[in-house]
Amino acid sequence: MSDRSQALPTPEGEYFEGNRFAGLSLLFGLVAFVALALSVVGAMINPHQFSFSWLFAFAFFFTLCAGCLFWTIVHHATDAEWSVVVRRQLENIALLMAVMAIFFVPILILRRHLYEWMNIPPGHEASLDSKRAYLNWGFFLGRTIFYFGFFILASFFLRRLSVRQDKDGNPRSTILMRKVAFTALPLFALSLSFGAFDWLMSLNYRWFSTMFGVYIFAGAAGSSMSLLVLVITALRSAGYLKEVVTLEHYHIMGKWMLAFCVFWAYIGFGQYMLIWYANMPEETQYFITRNTESWWAMSMILVIGRFFGPFAILLMRSIKKHPHQLCYVAGWIVCMQMLDMYIVILPALHGTGVHVSIWDFVSVIAIGATLGFVYLKIVTRTSLFPMRDPRLIESLKLTN
């Protein structure tokens, strides 16, 4: 018991030393600047390809940030204890939603290259005319503003209240965060689902699936938990959180990775099976394209790499309690999330087969490096964990 008491963090908390990683921050900044400059060039010389490449990169990083916001909301809504010590990093990543809102601007500018329904005037296609009440530019823009408004405000207020509690230790902040979480949870479900409908599913306005929003959510939740494992391990490797995040916390994060590995496969198979069994041309066209030529190979890699491989590995308890081994699985799942978004988006442009473009890589590097640069600025401003959360001691003593 005395050893456990010595392992408890001090009230002053633990702070990320930005000066130690000034070189990494500078590298991220330089790479982001060059990649963003190249992105401008790509948007000018090949706007059609670049618009899809940018949407792919945006969707990948957006799902990671949205997933972290989801875990933050669920933490407060369920009054969880285990996640107290890792919550601050979820809050920091979720705060990047403000940057993602800026990165959506190129999609609005290049919208006519992405969304065919924006280029078809009323009266030219009956199937589209029946959806005009929803698929119109004004409503599309209004919904987008609402989605990002919610994501930004929810992430901002949850983190602000959490940081305020670091200063005064007032348990009232916990109650306020719980109230915000209960309000945010249904709004999150609506915003993420309809955002998926608007930004991704409407790439093919003839196709629809009521399960598509849940499918995107499953990928976002699983990949963001994997990202959390990578971030926490990186901080521990740098000498932080050594006595705060234990193998018990890794065990639970690994179990959540396993849970959403199964949930993603369940929703994906359910969507595929129901649409394929019904055999309605307006619904099956989505999967026919992804079962054609080289897209079929990519889809098989996704199925095996996103479910069968991680599922078999994460079943082992020893893997979930070994941080570096768990990191390999987490990194793989994050890569599979990127592949998933690629298969969701790019067949709308290259329906006959995979055609990898240089702008795919440039877009991912541009957004990823920018987010990395901003994250390193955010993480230095507060303690690496909520040092005066009422449930901190229970989280530190976690056993499962």
C-alpha cells in the first residue's frame, strides 16, 4: 500500500516540456508548410483528382478526432474511472476539430468536382429530384456549419471545464462535464451520422444505406482508441506518465480495441449482407464497384487486415498487457482505417480499379503534419492528466 501511495502523482501534475521537442515541432511545421503549398498546386493543376484525395485525407483524420471526442463524452456520461488518467490526451486530440473545420474549406471550394448532384439542375433526373429537399447546396452548407459548430463547442467546453478543475479542484466541474456529455451524446450521434451521409455517402447520390453512419462510427471509435494507445506510449517513452498509466490501463484500451474490431466487422458485414441479399440495383452498385478489378483485392485486404488479423491477436491477454506489442496492433488498425476511408471515397472517382495518385500522399502528409504541429502546441498548456479529478485515485489503483 505504501508503494502504491508513492506512485501517486503530485498535485502539481506532470507537464510536457515543449523545449525538449522543439525540433520535432519545427519538423512538423516545415513538412506541413511544404505539403500545404504542394496541395495548393495540386488543387490548381488537377482539381478533380485533388478534391477526392483531400476528402480522403480529411475523412481519415476527422474520424480519428471525432472518435477521441466520443471517448471523452462517454467517459463523463458513464462516470468512468479507468480513463481518467488518459482523458486529457483524448481532450487534446478532440480539440483539433477546430483545425479540421478549416481543412473542410477546400472541400467546399472544390465541391462541384466531388458531388455530382450539385451539377445537375432540377428536372433532369427524377431520382435526384426526389431528394432535392435534402440534397441542395444551401441545406448542405447549413448542416456542415452545424456539425462543426457542435464538434468544436463540445470539445472546447469539455476540455475547458477539465482544465479549470486542475486549478481549483472543484467537483462541481465533474457534474458540469457530465451534463455537457449527456447533451452532447445524441448530438454527436446525429452529427457524425449525417456528416457521413453528406460528405461521403452523397458522393454517389443514387446509393443509400441507413447503416452507413454506424459503420463510420465503428471505424472512428476503434481507430481513435488505437491512436490513444500510440500517443500514450509515445509519451511514456519520452519519460512521461510512467507512474500514472499502468499495464491495467493498457489492458482496458486493448479490450476496447478488440470490442470495436468486432463491432466494425459486424456492422460492415450486416450492411453488405442485407444490401446484397435484397439485390436492389440502386443499393448494390456501391458494393459492385468495390468488388470489381483491383478494388476487390483492396477490399479483401481491408476485411482480413481490419478484422481477422487484429481479432486473433487481441484475443490474447498478454498482448493487451504489453504496451509495445499492443502498439504494433494499434498502428496497424490506424492504417486499416486509412485504407477503409480510401475504399469508401476513391471508387467514386476511379470506379474501374485502384489508381493511386501523388496527391493522395500529399494530402495525408499536409493534414497529418499540421495536426501534429498543433497538437504539440496544445499538449504543453496543461497537465498531461487531470490531476484533481475526484476519480483520479481510483484510476491509479485500477485492477481488472
